[in-house]
Amino acid sequence: GGSRGNPGLGAWAFYCPQFSMRSYGSDPNTTNNKMKLTAILNALKWVLSLDQQEYDTVVIHSDSQYSVSTLTTWVWGWIKNGTFNTKKNVEIISSILLVRKLLVLDEWSVKFIKVPGHSNDEGNNEADRLVNYSMDTGEKFITEISMDHLASIIHRLDYLYKIDGLYYDKDTKSFYIEASGWSSTPKGNQLYDAAKTLCNLYGYGLEISGYSSSNLARKKY
């Protein structure tokens, strides 16, 4: 990730050589650190969308000391001392932690490694090239996920709170969760926040309720 001006025009990118996978996007008014975290979020989001299980470890190589230190050390101290919500980029960091937790639940190992920037690291150089390409052209290439696969990921949120029913409405491109009594418990609100984050990351809407007769007309998962 990077920006021209801080804040200023920025872009993020990731490159996975094993799959020859490249993804990138730009933002007209952002910061350097935000774009570096966004690159990591999109890389993990793409891994979460994979159907196959040939691999069991995802290693994120980043030239950002800020990002690596945040995700391996600092964030745990912020959570422990109650200052997490006061930090910059908290929404992106929270999303990374959620996706990472879901990957770990799916028996992936997730590692973050700091690599030198602007050196002979082939992967880092390709990511930098894509960042500058996106800033120069405004083009983007965003990974997508099918509604069927996203539904299977949402079901993993049962570790937070019991999901009684999960439905999909193709007309509104939205998921609907039934969870009895969810709004009266902290865990129920955690379920909503986590599911909402997941749906937003992949471009889907979400509603949650106790029980709804209108769900009878929707596709159930």
C-alpha cells in the first residue's frame, strides 16, 4: 500500500505467486498506513474466499513495520488496556482480526513477516508496481465471492451465537439471519457486528431478527 501525500491519492495491492493472483484498488483521499492495512485485509479476504484446502498456512509479507507490529504485537496491548477503539484505522484492523479468526477456525495458520521495501524482494516489487499502476490509472481488480460460499462462512459465526436460520434474497443481494433473542445479549450483538462486517467486505447486505415470516420466500442455507 502507499499514498502520494499523507493524506492523498493512495492505492493498495497484493500478489500471491502460488496462484498468480493480483488484486488492487485506489482511494482518492487516504493515508499510507491505511492502504498498507487495506492490502493485508484484502489478501486475507481472498484467502477466506478459497474453496480448496490444499494449503494450511497463509504468510503475509509486508514492507510495513507499522502493519506487522500492529497485527502481531500492538493490537493485543491496545485491547488489554482498553484503548483499541481510540486508535487510527480501527475499523480495518477489526476486520483483519475477524477474518484472521475465521481462518484460524478453519484450521489455517496465519503469519505476518516484515520484508525490506524497495529491494530485491520479487513479491514486494510486484505489489509496489500494482499500487502505482492503480494510482496512475484508477483501475481496480477486486476479488469476489459467491453467495453460497459466503453463506458457509457466516455459519462459522455460530461460535459467537446460535444462528437459527440463514436466508438470502437475490433481489436485494442481502442475507437475513434469524437468531432468537440476539438483540438482548452482548453475544447477539457480536454476531450482528461480525456478520455485518463480513457481508460489507464482500459487497452483500445483512439484516438480523428474531423470526420473520417473510424469510419463507427466500433461499435458505
